[in-house]
Amino acid sequence: MHIFSFKLEVLMTDIALPAEPYLLSQEDFSNLRGTQYIDFLKYIADHVSPQSYFEIGTETGRSCKQFTCPSVCVDPQFRLTEDIISGKTELHLFQMPSDVFFRSRRLGKIFDEGIDICFLDGMHRCEYLLRDFMNAEKHCHSRSLVLLHDCMPRNQRMALRTHEIGTEEEGEDTRYAWTGDVWRVVPILMKYRPDLKISLIDCPPSGLVAISNLDPESTVIEKNYANIVREMHALSFAASPFETYPHQPTLISSAGLIAKPEDFSLLFNIW
Ligand SMILES: C[S@@+](CC[C@H](N)C(=O)[O-])C[C@H]1O[C@@H](n2cnc3c(N)ncnc32)[C@H](O)[C@@H]1O
């Protein structure tokens, strides 16, 4: 394992979380007024200095572009609009669905020491994201950070499995945004994987979920996959995904954390 330039061995369980300035209440979370997710990814790339980046769902390449380390991107239909190499010594693009990519077993050959940062932003349906997480975790190490996009829909329309644009009354802020039902993965991981450290970050337009303390040996989801997917589909979204969580996750202000980067390692088990 070769993650990051820092060698400080800090165990989350030994340290009480500081109360300020970046912990939020659930009310603060209703509008997601933090740092745009792309800018927050750039902050992570700059602050954490990962040695490897893995991304599912690349589209134009805006997210991948923020990272300068060796990277692997998977998307069945790339729509690259600019240079996303941005100083990387290696950039591997796989134009195929993520399930096909994982079957090819290429990731372990490229990143034989595991992935430091993983961004999951592919198909907007919960069973796909659950599989992407399950398959990506096999390539993580205990100090990897996995980020899930779009798991904080702001209303029921955004969270539909089919892509529908909102009415004018909804407002320009969210009218064109669509997250699908990937929000369902978060309560399921909280229930079935209490060993994971799950935090929500207030990045507009639809939140980032940060997961650390990953376990590449875990088989809990794989062994119970069919039942878990059934249970996941039975979850109902009322006013917000918070109502489906078995417990309150750590809620983080992105701007607050950017202002206090030295506390990053207290919030996520990454170095
Ligand atoms: C929201 S876009 C990604 C945006 C990008 N990460 C960013 O931040 O700019 C979602 C992408 O997921 C891709 N996608 C859809 N189904 C997929 C699958 N089964 N496996 C991998 N990617 C998929 C789509 O082609 C699309 O480009």
C-alpha cells in the first residue's frame, strides 16, 4: 500500500471529532449550499495527493481532469470536450459499461497497489451503483477514499428512476437536475456495512458521500446481493433521503473543511 505522501498513523476510533467549524446539522443540509462538487474534487486532489484515481462515469471528463495522478476512467460513451490528461503520467480510458470493465479484471493489473481515490458517478440506478461500489471496494485498501455522487436528491422528482425534467414551479436551481435513485445505496451501506465510515458532504448540486475504512475482503454485499437489492428497491423516498437512514451520518460543510484541511485525516481514514 502506498497511499499519499503523509505517514501520520491516526486511527479515527482514538480521536473524538472536533465540533467546529465544518460539522453541519440536518437542516443545513436541505439546500446543499457548499462548494461545487468539481471544486471539492480538485481540493481533494490537491490536498491528499493520491497516487491513483479510479472513476466510473466520465462523460466530458470534468471530474477526471481535477486529478493529476495515474487514472483509470470507465464510461460506455465518453463525450470528452477538453484535454483531461492534465499532467498525468498514465490515463486509461475504457469505453464500456462498468460491469463489463470489472469482468475484464484490468483494474488490478493497472493499480496493483489498489486505488487511493475512487469516484462513482456512472449509471443513475441504485443496483448499478451498489455493484460499482462492491466491485471497486475489492481494489481499495484500508486508507482509500470512495466518493459517491448524486446520493442527495433535493426532491422526489430528481430521485425518480426515469429522467424527467421538473416543472417551471420547481425553479431553475434543480429543474434540470436528475440523480435517479442512487440515494438508496447509502442507507443500505449504513445497515449492512456498519464497519464503513460514511460522511455526507454538502456539495451542490446533489451532494457527495465520502466512504472510508474500506475492506477489500468484505463479502457481505456480494453474498446477500439479491435480498439487498430487493430491500433497497422497497425503500421509499418521502421528503429527503435522511428519513431512510438507520442512523445520522457525519454531515460535513465542504467550505468549512477546505478552510481547515489539517482536519481531513480526522474525518476520513485516509492516511
Ligand atoms: C453524470 S455523467 C458523469 C459526469 C462526470 N463524472 C462529471 O462529474 O462531469 C454519468 C456518466 O455515466 C455513464 N454511464 C452510464 N451507464 C454506465 C455504466 N453502466 N457504466 C459506466 N458508466 C456509465 C454515462 O455514459 C455518463 O457519461
